[in-house]
Amino acid sequence: MHQSKWADSWVYNYFSNVLRGRALFQSDDALKRSSAGLKVVQTMNRVGSPFDREFGNSMIKMGRADILTGTQGQIRKKCNFVNR
């Protein structure tokens, strides 16, 4: 898809929707309820926001994670707890 202007990008539309109360996830909607979170949403909703750079850096960092497979790994029943 060709994006000829900033307003056509999904990033801009996504954060605009968060500000308008149309967030896709409850966690994103909750961001605007604190002053620090609202500042993040407003920053990401601007032309030239750091989103693309920060998202790219996050993907690189996640790619460095050692993935455990087979009997070495496990699917957690709750993300913040190790299964017993």
C-alpha cells in the first residue's frame, strides 16, 4: 500500500483513535487516563513521531530472545507466572 502522506499511516490513525476513545485494546485506552500515558499517546500521534524507530528497536530486541522449544519451554497459563 502506498502511503503518500502522514495522515494515511496506520500509526497516526491508531493513536488518533486512542485519543478519540476508539482504542482497539483496553490497555491502550487506559494510557490516556494518566498524564504520563496521555503524553506518550500525544507524542506518537504527531508527524515525525518516534514510533517507527522505537517499534523497530523493540522487534530487534525481541528477536534476540532465546526461545525455548520442546520440553525446554512451556506455554504459560498466566503470562506473569511460571507454571508449576
